[in-house]
Amino acid sequence: MAFAAAMGVQAAPPHDLDDNGLYAPGELSAIYRHSPLKPLPTVTAGRVTEDTRAARLGQYLFFERRFSANGAVSCATCHVPEKAFADARRVGTGLAAGERNTPGLLNVAFERWYFWDGRADSLWAQALGPIENAKEFGGDRLNTLHLVAEDAPLRRAYELVFGPPPPLGDAERFPRHASPDSAPGSPAARAWSAMSLADRDAANRMYANLGKAIEAYERKLVDGDSAFDRYVAALKSGDRAGQRAYPAAAKRGLKLFVGAAQCELCHSGPSFSDGEFHNIGLPLLAGESADNGRAAGIDIVRASDFNGIGPYSDHPEGRAKDQLSYLPPPESQLGSFKTPNLRNVALTAPYMHDGRFDTLSAVLDFYAKGREASRGQMLLGEREATLDLVPRLSSDQADDLTAFLNTLTGRALPAELTTAPGEP
């Protein structure tokens, strides 16, 4: 195939040869860095993240709809288990349509920042945000806590993990509806301001605990058994039958991914993400307002009571402290968004932070066009020049890259992890 020779992509070897010969030494090293998945990070894990009782409680909370203003929205509304815990919509939609695409949750525990703009620095803090977001759950903090305390099985499950909740039955101290994130001047905001500092702290601690239970559940959503992982294991072991089972087009796409197409610049490591934020110069869509992305996220995570160095963190030192201590100036991050994890990417269309691309082919076409596609707005600092070296892909090459990306889909998780438990 002429295009393969032009890109340095070799055809599949005869059956009696090892596939390691397909790849240059640097390419092979890069391939090996992508698999297998490493053990789950524990540096920033909460004290209950490995507690099976906490995970079961978190799974129940994940599917619970009563926390929403209309009683119809849960975490699973946007993070649909059958869709790799994404939702196949251009933007997430709870009570109303949001502004950004819903990321999938498979292997989410390997990430360092959460949301497209990194406005949360832990999985448990991320889980709390949607509850009080007006376009997602539209709920409020105190009502959420009352619902947990008043449901006998839910309260019992909470107490088994975290101990007794605050005395929520005292209506003078803990009103039914109160939230610091409600609209300024609203009844819920005024009720929160009227609470004593000690009672607000008690409410915040219980609220944080709910997030930590959801984190314990979401840490179980791990899937590192894809066709690609099995191929890498076969490469490492010299298993030629296992190597032959991997599609020839995917092998060509893999060589492009770690080589000439330079996808590895940002999509590195076992999660196929560098965990960082980049402005790739996506032009505004018709009717779309500018999204400051990471620039706004930095200010939010610094100010959050639920960040990694705050009073409700289980590990305020070490990595959490370093992450928040060495953030770049927000103005340097305008329009930057987090590099998405590519595992199971074939299941999580549409793509980009605003869901503008319906297919992987459209994404590849954007990158192949470079500055032309970004209308001269590709603002990646030192990586700007290297991305300009990404070649314009032929249709065959784009097909090969797509074939490779399709092999990053893992096996389906067991039903006991993807459905609501009967009770917490």
C-alpha cells in the first residue's frame, strides 16, 4: 500500500514473524507505556475509598433521583452505564441543557483533575458539583442531607461508614433548604448565611462524605481489558497467535498514533491522556459564547471548600498540596481544556468539550488540518509548532487510526456495578 510506505507503516508480517519488528524501538517503547493500566492511585484517595460499604452507598447515591429539584435527575442521567457512563448528547442535559459534553466515567479514578476545566481536584469533590448546579440537579445542600437522614436504610448505610449525621431534626439549626451555591439573595442562600459557622461545617462534612461514598463506587469503574491491552501483552510475551488476532488496520493505526501522527504528544500513558490542559484553537460555533475553560477552573478550584487542601480533605498534604500550589496563572490558560482519556473513546461520541464532532473521523480531520482548521487560533505554546507537523491524513490513514482507537474499547462491566442496588 503506497500510503503505508509513505508514512513508514509496514504491512502485517508473515505468520511466523513477531510483530515487534513492525515498530521502531521508540515506537515500541511508547506502545508499552500505554498498557497495562497501573494500580489505582491511592495518594489522594479518601479514607473510605476501599470500603465496600462506602462503595455500595455511593452506588445507591449515584442512581438516586430524589436529590434533584424535579425528582427525575441522577448522576446516571448523564453518565449512562450502557454508554460507557457518557450520554451520547452534544452537551449534558439534566434539568436543562448545559454548555459542555459529558465525559465518560470508565477509568475516571486515574485522573488528577475533574470536569473539562479542572475545577475539582478530586473525584469526591467532582461528585458534589452537579447536585447544586441549576442546570443539572438543581438541588440544595441541606435538602440533600435531610433526604439521606430521613430515609431509614440510607441513613443506616451512611452511619455504618461515617457515623451519625448532624442533628438535622433541629429545624432551627438545620433548615430544610439551605445552600451556599444558591442564587444570591434566594431563600436557600439566606438560610445558609443564617446558620452558625459550626453548623455549616457539620453540614459540609456530611455533604463531603456523600461525595466520598460516590468516589468509592466510581473507583470500581475500571476497565483495562481491551483488544489493545491483549495485543500489547502478546507483543511483550512473544505470543504470535495473540498478535495475529489484532487487526492489521489497527496495527497500522497504532504505528501512526505513536509515530508520524504525533497523537502521543498529548494522549500519553495507560489512560491515553497527559492529564493536562490545552487550547487547540477550536473556533467558536455559530451562536456560541467564548468558554474560558481552565482559566476559570483554576479560580474555582482554588476557592472551593472541597479542594484537596481544604478542611474536608483526607489528604491535605503531598500531591494535593503540590497540585494547588503550582497552578499556572489563569490568564495563561484561556480556552484550554483537559486532554480526554481515549480508552473506550469509540463509545463516547460526540467529541470535544462542546461535543461539536459526531465521529472520530471528524476529530482526526480537524487535527490533520492544523492551523487551517483552527483558523489560526491554535494556542499551544511550545507545542504549537509540533502540532503543525501533524501530516494531513489520507482517508486510508484516518481509517487505520480509527481502527486502532476502536480497539481501546474494553469489556462490559458486570451488571452488579452498572445498575442501582436494591437498597444501600
